[in-house]
Amino acid sequence: MSDTRSRGARGARPRSGTVHIKQHNGPAYAILILGSAVMVFPLVWQVIVSLESTEESRSFPPVFWPAHPSLAAYTAVFEQLPIARQLLTSTLITVARTAGQLVFCSLAGYAFARLRFPGRNLMFGLFLSVLMVPGACFLIPQYQIIQSLHLVDTWQGVALPGLFSAFGTFLMRQFFAGLPRELEEAARLDGAGTIRTFAQIMLPLARPGLVALTILTVLWSWNDMLWPLIVTTGQSKMPISASLATLQGEHMTNYPLMMAGAVIAMLPMIVLFMVLQRQFIAGIAFQGTKG
Amino acid sequence: MTALTAAGLAGARVKGQPEPGGRPVGRRRATRFIESGWGWAFILPTAIGLGVFYIVPAFTTIWFSFSSWGAFGGHEFTGLDNYRHLVTDPDIGYALVNTLLYTLMLLCGIPLAIYLAALINREKLKGKGVFRTLYFLPVVTMPAAIAMVWRLIYNGQFGVLNYALSLVGIQGPFWLQDPRWALLSIGVIGVWSSLGYNMILFSAGLQAIPKELYEVAMIDGATRGQQFRHLTVPLLSPTIFFVTILTIINGFQVFDLIFLMAGRSNPAIDRVQTLVWLFYQDGFYSHNMGYGSVIAVLIFLLTAVFTAIQFSVQRKWVNYV
Amino acid sequence: MFRTSRRWFRSATALALAGLSLSAITACSGDTGSSGTTTAAESSAAAEATSAAAAEAVTISYWIWDKNQQPAIQQIADDFHAANPSITVTVELASAYRDYWTKLQTAATSGTAPDVFWMNGPNFQLYASNGQLEPLDDVFASSLSSSDYPQSLIDLYTYDGHQYGVPKDFDTVVLAYNSQLFADAGVAAPTDTWTWDDVHAAAQALTDPSKGIYGMFAGFYSQEDYYDTIYQAGGYVISADGKSSGYDQPEAIAGIQYWIDFIKDGSSPDYATMNDVDPDQSGVMLGNGTAAMEYIASYSAAAILDTPEGQAGHIKFARLPAGVQEASIIHGLGNVVYAQSAHKDAAKAFVAYLGSKAAADVQAETSTVIPAFNGTQDTWVASFPAEVNAQVFIDELPVTVPYPVSANTSAWANQESEILSKAWSLEQTPEEACAAMAKAMNEALAAE
């Protein structure tokens, strides 16, 4: 984009070696490093403020490093909010949704990709149409269903609709459709039934797809806010996302406290991402190429 | 690889999918019957789940949109009253414009994501992994949590942003309170949090482009700019199409950031309220679920229209190899 | 597959239950700790409760929204449980005031509202008229006396001749000021005879842009700010018959203008600054010494004194300055019982206890709110250092005006923040904003 002259030179001597390219990547590094700083700054700033005193967090010019870094805000969060329970609630909701989607979506995805049955295309079309409808169109009736099941203000109520996913079904169908048929055929010839073929041959092959689905579901579920906000009422029943959303009205000006709560809420996903980076990126990329 | 994307998004739906082949013709009926049974058994849980929680509710919402609700439940059919109110409600007009503007800002993030993905994909660039991690980090953050620090950054009195501006002699505004800046400020957060995600998608698309094509282009003396325009963009177009659809759908549904960044007494609320925000305010805050349903229907129509437009013009610019 | 998932589901449920019972154990151990404080008054209430609620163990839920009051409320609930071992009260803190009403209404719609909950003036008639509240006439007949509470609060929670709420507390509004900033600027401290003109003059004298100090924090909160001044100007928010808005009257406009003048002459931060620095109006600027005066209600008194300036002993209270007349909005919460509660007897026993002197004393001692029970107000005043002059909260009583309400108060009150904020942000004149508000309010009143 920037320097066309050296590009021409490279065109003339395509194999002219590394020196040239290195020189040219200079601006690229500059842009990427500057960009990274912008991307990461809010997260770093959040951690810094969480270590400051309330007065420091509100001073101008801003305090870039507290005089006495303190974890007081973190202890305060645990004292003032049932945050351990909220983290547990978030975990339960996330685990339930992920488990549900892994089971249900891979079953349905496999059936759509490989099994022949009447009404298949109709059903698949119906499932896909769900993808096209914005979430707001489901929320009011969903809430009433949860209400009639007496699951308002419970983690099960938050989790339930998310056990099923049109998107996940579609993702798994695309994945199964891309797998070679030969192994399956061989298993059939060996006399394996549908269940065994699915569970023992296809499911292990679909592992990357399942990992992608897991990552996308976990990420969505942990950070999901609107639905838990609707279904849960009290602080002690809320997942951490909804709790932080309502917190803003109350402790709005106790910045270290809010930042500490935010850091705690985000930490699990950040750690998970750091550990499973490759899978995260492969999962998203898979969605792009297959989804 | 990338060609599969298109098949995935457009083809599969339109054409259905190829019949499982390779079976001897004239298989016994019983086998097919059993397979049908398994097919239905496999999709049954999802069919019930999606039916109960998504498909039926979508129709229920349409039905609710013709009704009015009491303070403590109970609703009566009121015909087109909600729709009549909808067209005269100034808040809806604001929300519609704001939603479109916000989506437009997100769309502006797409070229940026392509550009950065192209930079990261350069051969011999060191630290690809580190850059990818750093750019992706905002994607895994929780909106409810990250909004807090953005509020602080944007604070008109002691925010870091205004501090940085003051160093170059600019007196920054109250970003989130100023009707001229509030939506833009929130849009920046939207771009910030989706940039890494889009970069990964574009990266995957770029990697699927055969390197030989670039070598040929270089031998032909094409500049990098020309390569980008005539090679990269057309070959990337299925991914661009996919990301555009995704961005529009997400943009039309923006709620979290608006809810978190602007309260009802925010002087800029007219300029930042969006359709889903109004849906929540009317449907759940004011307990007017009939009116909330009308807004939901409006969001659906808007999404449908824009997705349809996208699909109808895709033939003109999306290049399936 | 299915069995696995169900087994998983069951074990996950078990895990959750384990978590809950664990917390129940902790709660119980808390009970034994505080049971030693049980007084004679409590035991008498306890005896009644036991007879009323049989011996069967029940758990009732109690919703509140104020985090500052949670410790006191928890102690009251623990005391009650100690005296009535068969009834356990779960105190549930709503995440924030604005969510409380959303959640409560949603819960009431589905028949799952808590057994006992806080009620306020703006919402009372809506709930009472829709049959959501249990009449408490029998509770008053048997164990409480309405003469133990200020009459205005008894009236507030009476609907159609029935008593639906037990008065819990009341709030009055005063002027909080930073005595150090007054001394530094050589301005005489506020007196009981101060008028609006005195405040404006002092605010200007106290303002020092070079130090970033503002004379007044011209807040934007109905009960603490503009309702008071509308009545001080001789105006009203709602007509006596409850049918029309008073916002289009010149007096109401004057009551709004009073605040706008501070913003216009720079003796108050502008609206954007106030909204950015202290969006909940929790006294941040008064507390850190950048504002010299702010109107605050009694429920904030303890929190204000807990700020840096408060702890330094600089913050004091004074009577509200008079406009055309003296006025201070009085409002109080009530404890109510849900009409569809499954444990009405236990719930009634608990509200009776909440209305007792013993419960009022706990609240008074913790400085949180002024209890409604007559005679316990002095305990509340005495819980503050004498020099802050908390007595002024009680001294306002003779000039108090009841909080303006109608059958569906929130239908118009919820619009105030959006419409009137345009005056505070100087986008509209007070006349324009008040005209818009009067129109919206009259429409809402007509729909009641």
C-alpha cells in the first residue's frame, strides 16, 4: 500500500532475498505495534485502575501507576458482591449450554449431512431460517416459557434456550459434510449400525468441529448479557455478566472496585484464550471457511 | 477452502445438499426406513428445542405485536394500535437512524480488518502469533466488563483520552454526553471489539489464496496496490461477503454497549438509543410487551431487507472461484 | 448420549444445591451470633408470630434495594429468625434501584414476587389497585398501632380505606455543605433563615475555577432537588385532585430555574460534567471537596460523612433555604406483603416485626435511615456526631410536603429524567422543558 517503488524492485527481482523484504516490513511493524497498543490499552488500563485508590482513579492528569498499588478493590468486590456465587452461576450456565449444544448439534448436524430421511431439506431450511431472525424476536415468548416453567431467577432458566442452536447445527453439518465418506462406508460394511458409525467413527473425526463449537459457545455464553438480565432478578442469582451490567448504576463512581470486578469477570476467558489460542483462532477461521 | 464458504452460506440453503451417493441403487426398503428413523431421531432434540424456544416464539412475537399488555400481565388484542404508535413515535425514528449509523461504523471496520490481516500475513513478518493474540484479545472480553473501562477512558473530566488530547492542546468533549460524539464513541468500541474476529476470518481467507498467483502478478510487474485490488480483493470477496452479512446482523442487534454506556438521563440518549435498546426499555423496563414485540418485528424486517439486498447484489461482486 | 446428559444435568443440579445449602449453613451460623441481642419486645412479637405461623418451618423472601441498609436489614431478619425459629427470612438485595421495580413487576406478573418487599410512594397505588398487595388491616388490629407512625406515611400506604403497608422509614432533604470551603472563602455558614438569594450569592463566592471548586452541585434528582424547589417556589408537581400536572405553572418553572441559574453562572458544574463525574448523584464532588454545597436526602447522610471530606469533619447539614416559602419533600418506604404469597401468615408476622420499635432501633443505630416508628428518630440523630447537625433532618418535619403521586406515578415520573434533562443540559429553557413535561404528564394522567 505504501511504498510502490520497492514493490516494483521486488517484482523485477522476485528472489532477491530477505534484506529487501525486511526493510519493507518496517512500516508494517510500526503500524501493527501501534495498533496492538490501542487494542490492549483498555485492558491494561483496567488492571492499573483496579490497583489504584478511588481518589487516584478520579484525578487529572490520570495516575498511570498508583503510589501504593493495592488489592483492596479486589477484597472489596468479594465483600460487597456475591461474586463467587456469580462466577459459579456463569460456569454452570456455560457448561450446560456447551454440553447441550455439543450433543444436540452434532447429532442433528450428522443427520443433515449424512442420513437420508423424508423432510430433511424442509427441516434444514426451517433450522436455517432461525439464523436469519434477530434475537429480539424470541425474547418475550422465551421469557414467558421460562416463567411458566417456574425457572425465572435460576441458572437453569438462563441456560435452557441456549442448549439448542441453529448455528451450531449448521456448523456441525458443514463439518460432517466435509469428512471423507470412505471410513463410514467401511464401517457400514463391517456391520456397524448408525449409532456406532456416528459415535465411534465420525465423532472422533469431527473433533476440530466440536472444539470450534465449544469455543464459540463458551465465549458467547460467558459474555452474554441481555438474556440473563431479563431472566434473573437478585444479585445472588445472576451470572457475572448481568451483575456487572447492573452494578454500573450503583457503584458507578467507585472505579477501582468496578475495574476489579471487571478483571475478575474477564479473567477466565482471557486465561482460556491464552491456553487454547490455536484452537480459538482455528475455531473462528473454521466458522469463516465452513460456516 | 474459501470457495466452500460460499457453498456454506449461500449454496447449501438454496440448492439443498447433494444426496448421499455411493450406495447401490435398489437398496432394501427396510434399511432406508431404519435410516429415516435414525435421521429423525438424531434431529429430534434440536427440532423440539428450536421449535419450542425459537420457531414458535418468532410467530408468538408477531401475534403479540397486535396486543396491549396490562401492568401485571394479561393482554388484549388491539389490532394495529402498536403499529400506528410505531410510525408516530419519534424515538423509533432516532433508534432506526442510530442503529443504521452504528452498523455503518462497524462496516467501516472491515477494510481496516482486511488491511491489518494482510499486514500480519506478510511473509517474513516476525511475531505473527503475538500480533494475532493482541488483536484478538478484545474479542474474548465481556462487554459488561469492558464498558466500564471505556467509560472511564471517555470521561470528559479525567479520562485518559482527553488527557492525551490535552497534550496536543485540544480540549476534548464529554464523549458520552455530547450528542455529536456519543454514538461515534460507542461505535469505536464496537469496531475495537470485533476487529480481531474479522482479522482472523480474513487471515484464513488470505491464506487460502495460492501464492503462485502473486508470483505471477509480480512477474507481470503489478504493484502491491494493484495486486491488492485485482487479486486479493476479488479472491477474498466470499469472506468479505460473509463478514459483511455477519456485521450487519450484529450491528442491527446492538444492545450491550448502548445499555452500558448511556443511561436514560444521558443528554445524548436521543442520539445513541438503538432499536434493541428501545425493545428492552419498552418490553421489559416499561412492561409494554406488545410494543416491545412491534419493535422486534421491525428489527426482523430491517435485517431481512438488508440481508436480501446483500444476497441479490452478491452476484455482481462476490467472486466464487 | 441422552442418559449421559441427564446424569450430567442431575449432578450439576446437585452441585448447585450443595452450593446453596452451604450458604444456608453460613447464614445459620450468622443467626446464632446475633441471637444474643434479642430483646423483650422481640420475644413478644415472636410469640405472636409463632402462634400465627404454626410450627412448620417456612422460608420467606424479602426484597430490598439499598446496599447501605443491607447489614441492618440482615440483622433484623436474623433477630426475627432467632425469635421465630420456624421462619427463615432470605434477604435479597436487588442489583440496583432502577432494576428493582422492573424485576418486581416482572416477578409479580408471573406470580413469583417475594413474600415481603419494600414499597415506595410512586409505585404503591399501581400495586395496590392491581390487587398485588395483601391488606394488612388485621396486622394493625392485632399487633401494630397506626399512631406509632407519622400520619402522612400511614396515609401514603392506605388505598381504598385499607392499610397495605407498614411504614418503614422516612426521608427529608437538607442542604449539605463543606464548612472548610466556606471558611476558606470567608463565606458565612448557612443558617436556618437562608433564602434562595443567599444560596446563589454564597455559591458564586465559593466558586473558584482556578482550584476547580464549584459552589453548588446543581443535582438533577426529583426528590432531592427539583421537587423541593418547585414547592418552595409555591408551585406543585401534581394538582390536589391528582388529575393535572403543575409543571406548566410559572412557580414550577421558577423551581427549575433555580437550579439552572447555578449552571448558567458557572457556580455549578455543567450537566455533562455532573453526569460524567457523579452519575448517581451520590455526593462525589461534595465528598472530595470540589463542590461546596449539595442537596441531599437523609438516606445519604451516612454515606456523605464517609467520604474523604466527611471523615475530615468538614461536611455539615443545614435546613433547606426558603424560596417563596419553606418546603422539603418527605417520602418514606413501606413494607408490604405480596397478595399471592404462599406463606402469608409468616409474611405478616415478619412485617409486624419490621414495624416494631426493636426493628426501628436497629435501623436508627446504624445511621442508615430515619425510622418511621415515632420516638426512635432521636436515636438516629444521636448516631451522628453532634457537630454535623443531623437534627436539621428532623427540624424539616413541620414544613414537609408529601411526595407527589398518582395512580400510576411511574408512567409520568419515568419521563422526567429524559425530558427535564434537556433543561439541565441547557438544550432547552426551563419553560420549554416544563411545557413538554406538563404535556407528557397530562397525557399519562389522562390514561390512568
